[in-house]
Amino acid sequence: MALNLFGVTVYDAHVTDLQVPDAMLVTVRDIAAICGATEYHPTEPDDATVQHFADVVAAYGARGPVLPSPVGVVFRSEESVQRWLELHYSTLTDALSYVENRVAARVHVRRAHRGEARDANIDLATIAGESLRVLRRAAVASLPLRMEGQAGVVLSAAFLVEDELWKDFVAEVEAQGKTTTSVRFEITGPWPPYDFVQMQLGA
């Protein structure tokens, strides 16, 4: 039976009693791969598949740290999942410790008014960049995001935030939005740390 990978979590009492439709755990010592049965052939994920992936990751993320996998990763068998967990055990364990009790936010800075003059774009980028630098001081880590095709987006970034400081971070985003009328701020989350996980999927 082939298995698709949703992510990796800590195997403890917080997850052993969790029942998630179409999901199972493959364990190695104190970590577990969150998997689901699938066919062993490449498929293009549709909207329903992506939503199910997000729902499964969110369910386990509500119980403990989760390292989300890219959508569409498939292993040939349970044994191949276990070999992968063993091979990357130390890296995965360190990464789980890093994201534990932390959540992700995405912040998009948009033009407040359409039809800005072209030379004003430089000023908007400067304003947005300075605000994002302020937000970095309220987060554990941050990453710039590329948002091609998003109309009106000046800059976007992802932030890793301490779970207990989430409300403070949201308040800081709102405060930055009050510093200028040229741009507006949009925040989404809290999310599992999708933007802060890079898995080594080779054997």
C-alpha cells in the first residue's frame, strides 16, 4: 500500500487518541509520519486534495508541533516511510523542537488606493519594507514571500510567532496599519509553519 505524506509530528499521548479521517501514523521512536493511503503514481492535486491536506495538518497541529510536507509526496510503502524517518531522525527531531509552540502568520502589504503613480511605487515599497522590519522584531523568524499575480500587493512576508504572543503580533500588525494611509495590511493565520519547513525527501 502506497502512502502519501501529510507531515511529521511528535508521537505522544497528544496524538495517539486523535482520530482523523483518512490519516494514519507511521512511527519511529518518538516521531511519527502522518500518512494516508493512496495509489503509487503521480497525480495533480486538485482543490479537494489540497483542502483535505490542510485539514489533516491542522488537526494534528492543534495537538502538537507538525512539520507539513509538500502536497503530493508519496512513498511506496510503510517500510519506506520508516526508513526515511530513520534516515532523517535527528534533523526532523530538531525541526519539531524549533516549531513547537510556534505558529505562522502571512502578512500582505497592499496599495490602499488604486491608480498610484509609477514613481510612487518606490515610496510604497519603502514604507512596506520598514513596517515589515518592525514586525520581524515581534517574531522568531521571517521570510519574504513572492506573490506573483496578486494585484495590488507591494510586499508579503511570513512570520514565525510564539503561540502565546500571537495576539501581540496581530496588534503590532494593526499598529503598523495605522502609521500610513498609503498601504493597508492583511494578516492570515495562525497557520502551521508551512513556509518554515524544507524537507529532505530523498532516501
